[in-house]
Amino acid sequence: MSTAPGTPFHYEIEETRDENDFNVTVVKCRGRLVGKNTTEIREVVQPLILRGGRIALDFANLEYLDSSGLGAIVGLKVSAISRGHCVLELKNLTPRVKQLLTITNLLQLFSAISRCRICGQELNIPFKPETLDCGGDCLKCMADSGDPECVETLRQTLVDRRSTPVKPIKHEMS
């Protein structure tokens, strides 16, 4: 299903499971993601990031993305990386959006799977705080090497994950 030219931004949310049985939330974006509606995408995705897991922004029917929209998704990606137990990815990029990400040198930020330089495991796996990216190495390897800050962060992250229940979110459409 495609959108008519000039369609305002709107979205649909779908919950699925990936091959590892992790929750995957797909936000199907439609229309034009531009300056006047970037707050909407942030308000939709930020609670998902706080919940954790894998989030895919599906851009198959995204008609247009301007620099403000690009800034919004980059900000969400940074927020997901900082959170540590959330992966935010883009899928079904239109040629125009892919070109924009390539020109701005941001395609790799959204498409590359980062791996720990020490043990080789994927970084920032949802609900695995030991895989948190610590400058190219995973939190576990850095803690194992004796870095006191990483030891404390790993300990605290594990304690926090045990005591914080995951709350479901309400699905809404614009």
C-alpha cells in the first residue's frame, strides 16, 4: 500500500517476535516526516525505547523525510543506544531515504551490526545489559578486564533489570 503524494505523517504499530523470540515493535511510518511533525515520531518511539527490545521503523510507505525528520530519527537512535537494552533499526528504506542517509554518512549508524572487539558478540542486544557498547567493547568484557566503572555499571544494570517490571504501552494511531 502506498501513500498519496502530500499525505500527512501517520503510523501503525505492530508487535511481532524475532528468531530469538524477542519482542519486535514495528512502527510503520507513512506520509511525510518533516519539521512540523517530528514531535509525533518522538512521542511514539520514546516510550518504546524505555520499554526496551527491538524497534523497527518501517519506511516502505514514507513519502518524504526532511532534515528535521532525519534529526528526529538520529536522536531516537542515540537514545536507544544510550538506553542499552534497546535496538532501533530502519527497514524498507525507499531509494530517496537511503540516498539521504548515504549522503549524510548515517546509513551505517542504522544498518551496521556492531560487535565487541574483544569477544565478537553483537553489541546492544535487547535485555542483555552485558552487551552494552562501551566504546567498541561490550560491558562484560570491560568489566572482566577490571574497569571499575564498568564493573559497577554492569552490577547496577543487572540489579535494575531485576527490579523494574516491563510495562505494556498503549497503541495509538494518528
